[in-house]
Amino acid sequence: MCAGQARKEPQWDPGWDKDKWEFYQDRRCFWRWRRTAPNGNIVGAACQGYRTRNDCEANALRNGWPGKERCSGQVKETP
């Protein structure tokens, strides 16, 4: 940042509620999550697999998932 430049504050993305969150098990039976934007682009995903779904959801929470209560109807279950 240059001297005299004002620092920009991060903006809250009001479109987060339109993203779809998918929780699924990979071929090795590890849990993963994926975040998909309304245009179909994948904008986030777990970089590792988790042994339990709870651990996977905890990682998704740290990465912007609003949680089950705030995301009703937008969490896709993939067998």
C-alpha cells in the first residue's frame, strides 16, 4: 500500500445466500464440501477429506458456510 492511500475495508458479499453448498463422500469415503455460485462456477471446496461429516461442516463454517440453520434448502446431499 502506498503512503497516503486509504485502506479499503473488505465488503460483505450479499450474494452468499444464493450459493449452494454440497456435502458429499469421495471414493475413499471421506467427507468433502463444495460451494457453487448461481452461475455454476465452483467458488470453494474442501482441500482435504474428513473422516466425519461434523469435521467437514466445521471446516465449511470456517470457510463461509452460514450453517444448517441459515442455509435451509440450499444444502445438497450427495450420496
